[in-house]
Amino acid sequence: MTSHPAALDDLDRKIVAALVANARTSFAEIGAAIGLSAPAVKRRVDRMREAEVITGFTTMVSPSALGWRTEAYVEVYCDSAAPPRRLAEVVRDHPEITAAMTVTGGADALLHIRAEDIQHFEEVLERIRAEPFIDKTISYIVLSHLLSDSAEAGASPATPADETNRR
Amino acid sequence: MTSHPAALDDLDRKIVAALVANARTSFAEIGAAIGLSAPAVKRRVDRMREAEVITGFTTMVSPSALGWRTEAYVEVYCDSAAPPRRLAEVVRDHPEITAAMTVTGGADALLHIRAEDIQHFEEVLERIRAEPFIDKTISYIVLSHLLSDSAEAGASPATPADETNRR
DNA sequence: GTTGAAAAGTGGCAGAG
DNA sequence: CTCTGCCACTTTTCAAC
């Protein structure tokens, strides 16, 4: 990876926090809040994008509004000679899989799945289980969210340095 | 919930897709791509924000760049009389918990946790297990991502209607 | 950090569906 | 009546200095 030391200072972290809260905040507004001019903020943002500290800007959408009303996590168990590379291919073939990762523990991988409803989820699960090297799966259907993560991927609690700012 | 039928048409879905891909895309650019003027796009975005189809704009940040190099999912088992409301409070007290939800299966809840490193994660886990009504936890430490979810929260595979557009 | 030109955002208004 | 494009006017971006 091209991850330079990057050395973010406090101003950088405040800029990131502002942009995570609202990716469309103007540089001028961010600058006013932290005592910097708009171009200065832009230069820092450009630098952080270059350093891949900031990997992109996205929009949070209510999944249910788009018709995805069922969410689940699925543990996947593969047979002994399961190549992780092969798993990555499979994962890309099912559009309902929104995240996939290898994990410690008994399971080989953990999938995050979004489906229209339970019927659709069952169909997805059957499709995944039909893969030759998959031995078994264990599903955890999400009932309700206790913490509405702002944007699960980008969201990080705070900065390791300062544990003070809890939301 | 105030979820109106909302009835998104094809243009709305294309606008959402464009904004999910890049929340800072100009309305003019989106309009040019779908055959609409900039103000027309803005009107639709405003309407979708009002209807809470679009819940916000955020920035994707490399967690490791901010010092969060350890990621894990933790199953939480509570004692019989565990009130979910109480769990929600606890979850908010630990800034390292980036997502929490109740799930089907043996466990009562599933937590997504980000920590600086394994040592930090262990400390967080001990803190959580110290809660009086938590019986046990099972941790799945994330080793590597097979699918780099654009932004896990907002990301949805495609529209249930058209299963054709797979990335 | 400041300046200035180009681009984007935003609200009013009239017309088409 | 809703949605659109057009037109001013304001704000923001961005590449100079």
C-alpha cells in the first residue's frame, strides 16, 4: 500500500471530522470553524486525498427506501483447501453481498448481506451455499440497530489520541 | 417512521447512484449525465433528503490512516432479563463501538468495533465484559477485506427492480 | 493568506405535461 | 398541480500571486 506516514495534525483531523459529518460542507465554512482560509483547507483536503487518508465522498441512503429491508451477517465455513482468492471471486458474483472479510474463529469468512425481504435472503443464501467449496453457513439476521453508524465504513469513533470526544 | 411511499423513479435512482459514487458531484454534471438541468437535479435531491431517502453526505476515511488498525465483530450474550434499551446505553458509552444491532441466533447483539491494535481491543473487550448483565462475548477479528464496501452503511448492491447492473 | 475569474448552488418565474 | 428549464444572484471553488 502507498500509505506514507502522512502525519496528520489536529487541523487535519478537524477537517476530516467536518467532512465525515457532511461531505458537502464548503471549505470556507470548515476554515471559519478552525481558523483557516478556504484555499488552505482545500490544499489539506487535496493532500489527504492524495495520501489516501480520505478515500472518497459518498451519500448515505436509507436502504429500506430503496427496497432493501432485510440485513444479515453470514458466517461462511469452507472446506480445508479453500483458497481465499476463490472466495473473493464468488463474493463479487452476488450483488447482495455488500461486505466480505476473512475473520478469526471457526468461520473462514463473514459476509454482510442486504436483501429485499426474507424470501430474497433465503434465495441468496441458497445461491451462496450452492458454491462447491462452501461447507456450511450460519446466519445472523439483523433485527434492529442500537447504534446508527453514520457510515459504517468510514466511521471511526474518534482519534486514538483524544478519547475525550464521545458522541 | 415517516417513510412515505416516496415513489422513486429511474431518474431519482440514477441521481442517488451518482451521489453515492461521489457525494461532491455537481448537480450540473449529474444533470448532464441523465438529461436534466442542474436546478431540476437539486429539486429532486432536496425532495429525497426531505423524504429521508438520502440521509446525509459523508466522507470515507481510511481507518488505518487515523490509527485504527484493528477491526472486529463481537457477539454479545446477555442474561435472560437483559433490556435492549439498557444495551443501547452501554453501546453509546464505548466510542470504539461503531455499530451495534440486535440479531437472531444465540447472541443478543452484534457489535462492530474499531481499536488501535490488539492490546487496545482487548482492553475494550474487558470494559464491555465488565458490564453487569453481559454473560459472555465471542469475538471475530477481521483479518482482511475480500470486498471493499464503498461505504457499508449507505452501500446497497443495486436496485431490487434491476438486478442487471452489477459492479 | 489574499485576490480574482470561472463554476456551482439557489430561488423566482413562466411554460409544458 | 407537479415538474421542468431558463434566468439572475450568491456562494464556492481553484489557480494564480
